Amino acid sequence: MVRMFRGEGVQKVDAKGRVSIPAHFRRVLEAGDPSWTEGKAPEFVIVYGDERRDFLECFTIDAANEVDAAIAALPRGSTKRRAMEKVFHGQSMPLTVDETGRIVLPAKLRQKIGIDGEAYFIAMGDTFQIWKPETHERHDSAVEELLDNLGGADIWTLLESEEEV
């Protein structure tokens, strides 16, 4: 069973762009990096995308390899493959977690999503996202509305529902 990212939190970002990855996220990054060994820094892939994307999406090496395989299975030269290659290969970069559990978010990525003093991390199962806290609050309102409309339904009810929510 693949370890999943779980949880959320706000982390400080210093003037050089250094930010701590939540400790429980680091364990998943380690488990999802086939070349990681004790004492070695885990690597991962951060996808930043174009101007339509206002968050950063982070993939373990294993998850990135799965996406790479799915892209490679598309017909060479197809519009869908070219679009996926642009976003997933061209608008992404590998990063390494340092020995203190931090990464350096490049200035380009911090500027793209407007991060200055804090970054909001949220687990998305097999990936996690990094947002400017205020931007995430605005985007999260649709999810909150959905949850309000469900009136306290439990997770199993939601998963078993055939309705698109």
C-alpha cells in the first residue's frame, strides 16, 4: 500500500524562500523515492504550470513516474500528449528536501503564486499542494459549500454515492 499525504498546515517562508516541509509529508516523500535511503535527502517533483494554476502541486518520485508512464502511453504528437508534456515536464522541476527538512522555493515559483511570508500545505492523497494561504481560502469556498450541502454525511456515504458532487 502506498503511503498517502494527510493533513494541512501553514509554514513560514524566509526571505531566501526556505520553507519546512511538514514532517509527516517528508515520510511520504521518503517512501515514494525509490533511490532514498536513511541519511539521504528525498527528492520529489513540483509542478507549477502556467498562469491558470495558482498553486504548486508536489509529486513523489513514484507518483511522477506513474504520470510519466501515462503520458508516454498517449499517441506521440497528439495534442493531449503535447499539453501534458508541457505542463508535467516543461512546467515542473525536481526538488530535494535538505537535511533539516526544508526546501528552497525558487523566486519564480514564489512570485507565481504570490507567497511571501507563509505557505499553506494541504494533502491531496498521492500529492500535496502549496498555496498562498489567502488564495487557498478563496478557492476552498466551493468545497465548503459542498460539505455544507451534504449536511453531515459521513465519508462512506459520500464514497458510495453515485451522484457527482
